[in-house]
Amino acid sequence: MIGKLYGIGVGPGDPELLTVKAALALGRADVIIAPYSKKKGTRCSALGIVREFIRKDAEICDLPIPRAQDEEKLAEACTQIANLLEEGKNVAFIARGDSMLYSKYVPIFERLSKQKYEIVNIPGIISFSAISSAAGFPIADGDEAVTIIPVNDNCDNIEPSLASADTIILLKVHKNLDRIIDLLAAYGFKEQAVLVGRCGLPGEIIEKDLEKMRGKTLTYLSTIIARRQPSSD
């Protein structure tokens, strides 16, 4: 009998934000795939979130997941997971936030879903949803448009959206923060903004005065949510 693959979003960091469905699936899993970036040498942060929900006899498989463009290494990772499924093992691939949004699970799912395997995708609370609640900062209302951008190294992918969005969500703002603040100010977003780092974890930062954050060192997943200041016209 072939095993089942679960793609599980585990939320932003607080184990209490794990869904009931995710907790039940983790309890059924024979193997937990704990993805990490081999290039950066980092371990899987999602594993710490779910440890209390994992069976004591479950196998933890630390699996390096390459960039989506590295077809050869992705094929190797898929083969490892497929072999576990062929052995009849239920496999849970865990991912911070939601497994279908900017996740190492996405290229794995896209490849294995074309094969014979049964796959169950379980959504998780997305980081910016948790940030909105923690900061008491509504993301949007009515017919307001929301734009989500993972900021690139040069911040040059922000301006086109700043010209049109009502709310902008900027992911990975740990680089060039001062430049980001300048752009938000120039387009009328700085006065209604919040920056959050380590949401729900020790050392959490919630700051609505972006000027106080200039020159600060931030963690990789730090995020800014900003709403356009209403026109005074």
C-alpha cells in the first residue's frame, strides 16, 4: 500500500496557531520532512513549531531543498520522498506559514502531484495574517487592493506597486530597510505602517514608527504592512 503525502503549513511560529487538521495529520505521519537550505546551512525552523505534535516513533528526515530552478537536485529530493511513499509510509512535509505560499514545498508538490501519489494539502496561518492580528493593524477593507511583494536585494521591485496599491505587504525587509522606508514615505505609506519581526516568538518586534527602525538589524522574515495615507484633497 502506498503512503500519503501531507503538505502542512505550520503557521508563523507559535505552536498554538497550528490548525487542528495539521496537528492530526502530524500525529498520523510516519516520516516528517524537515526542509532546509543546504546553501545557507540553516536547519528547519518549522520543526521546532510542531515537535509536540509528532509521534515519538516518527522518523525526522532533514532534507535539503534546492531552488526551484535546480531541476536535478529537486528530482533527487522528490525521489527520496517518493521512495518513502512507496514503502507505505505517510509523509508530512512541513513549511512555515502556508505551504502553498513562497514555500520549499511548492516545487515538490508540483512534481509529485503529476504522479500517482495521494496528496493532502493543509493550509497554515500566513505570516502577514498573524502580523495583522498581533499588531492590531487591519490589512484591507471594502474594495481596497492588496499587493504582496518579497523585496529583492535592490528594492527595485517595490515602486511599481507603490504607485497603485492601497495596502502593500513587504516580505523579507531585512535588507535595505532605510531605502524601503524612504520609498514608503515618498508614496504616502509610511504614516500607516507596521514592521514586525519574529511574530509570536521570543524577541518579537512590533513597531509602527518606522523611523525608529532605521539602521536596525532585522531577521530574515521581517515584514512591513503599510496602507496608503488618505488624500487630504
